[in-house]
Amino acid sequence: MKKSWVYAIVSVFVFATAYLMVFAFWHRTNTELLFLILSIYALVSVSISFLSVYLWNRTKQRAKAASNRRLHRFLTHLSTPAMLWDDGMNHILINDRLRKIIGTDAENEETPDPNLLLPLLFNKEEFNEDALKEIVSSNQKEYSFMTENGVRHDMIWNTSVVETDDKGISKFISIGTDLAEIRAMESELKYYTKKLAASEGKHALSMELTEIGILLGEQGSRLIFPSKELQKMLGLSGDAVRIEELRSHIYPEDCEAFDRHILTMRHRMHEYLNEIHTMELRLYSADGQLRWYSYRFKATRMTDSGKLVVGGAILDQTTEKEKDAEIERIAYMDSVTEGPNRNRLMQVGREHYQETEHSDAQYWVIALDIDKFHLINDTCGYDSGNELLRHFFHVIMNTIGAESFAARISGDNFALIVPCTEDDNFPQQLLADIQTGFGKVMEGTFANSSLTCSAGYAKMPQDGKSFEEVLEHAEFALSVTRPERSCINPYTHKMHDTIIHENDIEMRLTDAVRQQSFVLFYQPKISLKDGSVIGLEALVRWKQPDGSLLMPGDFIPIAEKSLLITEITRFVLHESCRQLKEWQALGLPKLVVSINVSSTDFYQNNLHALVTQALDTHQIEPCCLEIELTETLALKDIDVSIAQMEQIRASGIQLAMDDFGTGYSSLGYIQQLPFTMLKLDRQFVSNMTDDPVVQEILSSIVRIAKAKHVETIAEGVETAEQAKQLRLCGCEYGQGYLYGKPMPADQIETFIRDNLVHKKVY
Ligand code: C2E
Ligand code: MG
Ligand code: MG
């Protein structure tokens, strides 16, 4: 029933009731009064009904308005195209999304004409009942339309009836799906799915190629999640395995470290958050081989669940480890003996030194050297030399105990670290045992079984502040043994003082060389036949700041070690030539001045050039200069020696063999080496008078020398008796305190002038 009819009926009823009430009031009887009351009652109830209908309608309208607003809001906020329309083509409301598609002006909120828009969107010319039925029922049908700007859209409309009003006009809501968007999304999805698959493939491939295994574990869980690669690497049983299964692959010695890691991760993972840690583990791989792995892990909190997890990468390091081991082996191995080398010795030595600092342990550090090893190299060749070194090392290894350590540290030098025993003579005993073993090996392999070895030793920690220092002291003690054979020397504090003293001398000597703080003394050489001065030996002295003079024995050996000797030799050469020139200018008879040269001058410098330069500078005839070389110096490298000496001789300079009789004297060398003078050592001379055998030997030497046109001079002649004996032996010249001590240049002039007048023959 329509609302207006209800209002009409109710109004007629109200007027009729009102008329009856007035009528009943004017003609009131009892019956009429009852009628009046009933009428009032009817009027009141009808009014209440009327009021209720009114209020109900109003609420309904308001609810409808609210629902419409909600519907509008919903429509506006929908991100997909949507519209609200009615089949009476009165109103149409479209949301922004649809507005954008069809291209209506959103800013002006232009209302589209439903008569134009709906046929366009639904491809319908007429909205009859069938068409509407189709629109509402088919929610998968595609409708295509072309917008004004020529863009084609394919849409699926999902339409439902919202309400139908009194006039039978229905309101519809249509929510559209833009198929172009869906298709784009689909293709994008396909693209990303493909990309993801590819990147997952790449990830798996790179993991496989780099052999990196990944594992994940959650705090509090005993399960871990290994990657496929890790499962393959270790032969794990699946995507989730118990910690115990992983632990069963760990090398027993590394289990403790792994357990500690698991405990830390279980209870204190939060302390390790976001820091990368690395540990090394040895694991049994799937094929049962024990391999080295590096395990890098990091604890982190998951952003979604907030749980603490630990992620780790396991990388096979076996090849690198093997390479490292090989490099270490090469770095610490001596290629000749295949035993430890100096680097390894230093490593072991430092460890032992540290041990002595924290315990009662003490060690002998013994430096060993094969005496005259160079002779094997020179005579038998390097291969034989190497073989000898190998034998020697094996003898050492067989002699020292398992607690001891031995290494070849250079050439024929070896070092041992041996635990100290109560017996202080233990190093001597050890050297004797090594010597015996060495002798036996030599008998079997080398014809020359007389090879011996020498040693120096120091005690650790007493004899040095570090292992380096103890070793240095042992080597120093060894150097003191030379040139004796098969000798062993302990390091003493006196030696230490010597080192300090030598260091001090060396430093001061450097300044002295710069300032030329040297002076030459000259010692006359006398003819035993007529007592005349035939020459002078120049002997250097070092002037000290206090005016005293330091003797050559106190500084020449140090100068030789530090190469300062070259500068000293240069000074001596120039000064003696200058002085000789001065004496010549003073009209003194023709004299030969001798100078002493050391091994360094002879082998490392161009001595010939140095000497000729001095002679040229001072205009001295070469025959006025004599060079004295000791026989040990001359025999060090005989080929170089001969070449150097011949060059000197060819210039007309004289050559004397100094200190003959102190070394391994062999008269054979007189034939080989181009000497012009043989200087018989002082010891020879001092023993001569009491020993007829010495006299005999001396006579033979002089005879042989003469046969080779080599003259002889005796050093250290102190007595007239010695001078007489020497003359009887045929020796031509003498030098010694009997005639004159080394003296400054000004005294020499007087000496020579005096000698010209008073010659004395003993
Ligand atoms: P040397 O060449 O054998 O010199 C002879 C040494 O014997 C000198 O000692 C001399 O003072 C000493 N002497 C000479 N006659 C007697 C004697 O009758 N009795 C005794 N007991 N000694 C006597 P000095 O001057 O101390 O020289 C020692 C050594 O130092 C020299 O021995 C020489 O090898 C070396 N030397 C000296 N000057 C130089 C130099 O300028 N250069 C080099 N490289 N060495 C030098
Ligand atoms: Mg000399
Ligand atoms: Mg001498």
C-alpha cells in the first residue's frame, strides 16, 4: 500500500471519530457517554499509530541516507573502478578510479550522463529487463569500450542491486576489474617468478660452485636447517636435522669448540647480535674424508617474528690449508738437510725461552760448525758438500734425544737446543758423540775421515735476555774457538764484555777514521851481514784523546770486521809514501817501506789500484814499497791471491810473506806464490836458540827460499845470540828490539843517520 492511501484512510477515520465525539457530547446519555469514551480512545490510538508510522518513516529515511553515504564513501575509496547507478537512468555516481579510466574531469567533479555512460560501459543500447538480468547475473563477462582518447579497455563488471524504490526503479552498484591491469600484473608476476626462479637457480649454482653450505638455527631449537649444498657436502639427512647429526660430522678435537658455540648461541645469542664471527672446524665430509672448514656465523633477530636466529656459512678451506701447510713447510725447512732451518729455530727457540721464564726449565743452545768445510766444497764440489751436510745433520739427529731440537742455520752452521742436565760437561760429551758419529759416517762415505767440528754454547735463559741473544752468544763462543779444530767453548761473561768493548771501539773507530786520528811508527829492518838499515816497516797506532796510543792488535781486528780497515789502509799507504818522499828529499839513503794489508783489503778491494794511486800521488818508485801479507791471508783463496799478487808484482812492488811459520806453513807455497821476501815469525826466532831442530828447519827454509830467489828476514830479533844464529842459518835480514823498536818518523831520521856512521854486526 502506498503511503498517501494510508494517510487518507487514517485522516477519514480521524474526522469521522471527531464528528461522532462532538455529536455524542451534545446528546449525552449513558450510552452516549460510553460511546464518547470509546471515541476518545479510538482517536488517541489512531493518533499514536499515525505518529509511529511517521517516526518509522523518518528513521527509515535517515538510515537510508546513512547507508547511501556509506555506499558513496565505499565507492569513492575503492581502488578499483566502481559506480552506483539506477535503471531509470536518473543518477550515476562514479569513483575516481573509473573517472580516470573514462577520462572525465575529476577536478570539476563533472557528473557524467548515465544515458551515455552506461550503454558505453555495458555495450547495451537499451536497458530492458533481459539486458539488466544479464548485467547482474554474468559477473565474468568481458565488456570492451573505447574512451574518448582512443584507449581500449576490457572490463569485467560485478553488478548487484542495492535497492528498488517505490517506482520500481532499482539502484545498482557495479565494481569493475580492468583486465589490462590484471594482464599487466600477470605478466609482471610471470616475469618476477621467472626472475626469482632464475636467481634461485643462480644462487644454488653459485653456492655449489663456491662450495658454500648455509645453515640456519633458531634459539632454543635443537633443529638446524642446512642448505642443499651443505647437505651434499656433509651428507646430511634432510632439510631439517638435529644438532647432534651435525656434531657427529665434527672431528673429535673440535667438538669442544663447537659445543661452546652451541651453548653460547642457546643462552647468550643476544650478546652476539649482528656481529660476524668465524671459527675453524674439521669436519668429515660426505665421502668420509676429514676436511678443514671455515664457519662464519651471525646472530640476528627476525623482523617479522622477533625470534633470534643464527645463520652460518660453511666454506671448505682444505686446499688453502694444505697450501698454507706447504708454504709453512717451505718457509721452515732447510732444502739441503730437509730438516728445520733458521726460521724454525727462531720460532722454537723463542717458545723455549718463554718456557724458561715460567718454569725451572733450562736449555743449552749450541752453535756447531764443521771445521774447514770449505775444503770439501773446493775439492769435491758442491754436491759432495751438500751430501756431507746431510750426513752431519743425520748424525746430530741420531745423537741428540727426542727432547732436543736441531736446525741448519747457514752454510756449515747448525744450532741445537738441548735440555740442561745436572752435568755441566754435557755439551762437551755431546760434541764428542757427534764427532764420533761423524767420523764413522765419513769413513764410509768420504775418503777424508779427518773432518771435525767445533762448537760454542750458551745457557738459556741465563746467557741472554732473549733467545736471539743466547744464540748470538753461542755463535760468539764458537767464533772464539777458531782456528782450532774440534774445540768447544762455553760462552762467558768475559766474552760479553769483549763484545761490549768491541762495539765501543767500533763506534769510536768510525770517528777516528773520519778525523784521521792515526799515526805511523816505523821499525827498521837491518842487514845481518853489515848492520845497515835496508828498510822500515810502517806500523799504525791510534791516537787517543788523552794522548796515549792504542796498539794495532786492539783495533785492527775490529776494523777488519767493520770494513773500516780500507780507510785505515788508505791512510797508512798515503802517509808512508808521503813520509818516504820527505826522507828522500832530506837525502836519506834509498829505503823500502813495508806496509801491512789485511784480508779485506786483499779480497774485497782493488788493492792494486789503491797502491798505485798512492805511489803516483807521492811520486814514489814502486820498488820502494813492500806489501806484507800473512800466509793464512794469502791461502784463503789461492787463485784470487795469485792473480792479485802477480798484478802487484808486475807493477814492481815488493811482496813479503809475514809471520811465516805460524799457520799451516808449507814451503810449497813459496814456489807457487810470487813473494820476494819471507818474514820468519817471532816464535820461530825465540825457539831457535835452544832447539837445534828449529835451527835445522830454519836453515832449510832459508836455503829453499834462496833457491827461489826469495830473501828472508827474521822478526822479533831481541838478542845478539839470535842474530848470530840467524846469520849462521843464512838468513839475510833481521827486525826486532835488538836493533830498534817501532818509533815515530822524526826518531827514524836520527836512527838512520846514526846507522850510517855506527853499523853493528852481531
Ligand atoms: P807484524 O806485521 O808482524 O808487526 C810486527 C809486530 O811485532 C809489531 O807489533 C812490532 O811492534 C812487534 N815487534 C817487532 N819487533 C819485536 C820484538 O823484538 N819483540 C816483540 N815482542 N815484538 C816485536 P805491532 O806494531 O803491535 O803490530 C802488531 C800487528 O798489527 C802487526 O804485526 C801487523 O800484523 C798489524 N799491523 C800493524 N800495523 C798495521 C797496519 O797498518 N795495517 C794492518 N792491516 N795491520 C797492521
Ligand atoms: Mg808485518
Ligand atoms: Mg809479523
